[in-house]
Amino acid sequence: MAAIEDEVRITHEPHEDEVRITHEPLEVDDVFVRATLPSTGATSLFVGTTRDNFDGKKVIKLEYEAYEPMAVKELKVLCTEVRAKWPDVARIIVHHRLGEVKVTEASVLIAISAPHRKDSLEAVDFCIDRLKEKVPIWKKEKYADGGEAWKENKECCWRKPEN
């Protein structure tokens, strides 16, 4: 089995970006393997998970919604931005989950590989910040007391300025 996996990894071309919006659970191990190429010395991962609390409230799950065609388009633009800033990046994979995401489950997964760690680490940090700023994906927190609230990222470009 390992030989087959190695063969699959070698046949992937660098600079093949992958963006995905899905209702299915995100597969961290699979994305890591596909992002890591023989020519790369670093694969950086960001896995955003649902936490069980926010502002003193017990969170039981998140629910994500998106305008999917626009979200995919913006994720592709994001990949282009990453490549402009870090031209040595080999592979970019960005997956975002929609629907119900329970506590400790992954809602967003970013894997970026490059020949050197600095490029992959900086690119992943930029990618998650820019995703929160530009991509039309919305989340609702559901609380143990029955309450719920739509959450707005502080980075969001369409957010109303605070007074």
C-alpha cells in the first residue's frame, strides 16, 4: 500500500491548487499526503476546529452556510494571491466544511507545501486570515442553553465598522 501511495504522490503536478466546499467531514491526513510533494521540504497545516465555548457560553456546534459558487471563486483568487506573494509554493489545498460541525471537528483545512518552512508557514497564516476576510462563508454558533448567534469575523471586509 505504501508504494502505491508514494506513486500517487509523485504523479501530482506542482502548482495544482485544490479548493473544496463540502458537507462531508474534512480529512486532514489525506490532504497532508496530497499537499506534500517530493520536491518540498515543508508542508504547513491549519485545521480550524469548533471549540466548546465563546464569551462564557457553552457552544455545542457550529453551522456554516455559503454562497458556494462565489466562495469557490474567492478561494481560487486566494490561491492566486498566495502564489503572487510566495512564488515557490508548490501545492495549496483549501477545504471548508458547510452544515453542522460539532465540537472538535474541523471546519476549515489549509495545507500549503513549499521547499522551505518559512514560505509554507507564512502562506498558511496569510491564507486563513484572507479567507476570513474575503470568502462568503457564514457561521452560526449554537449554544447549550438553546440560544444561537450568527458570528462575524473581525477580519471580514463587509463588516460594519464599530462605533
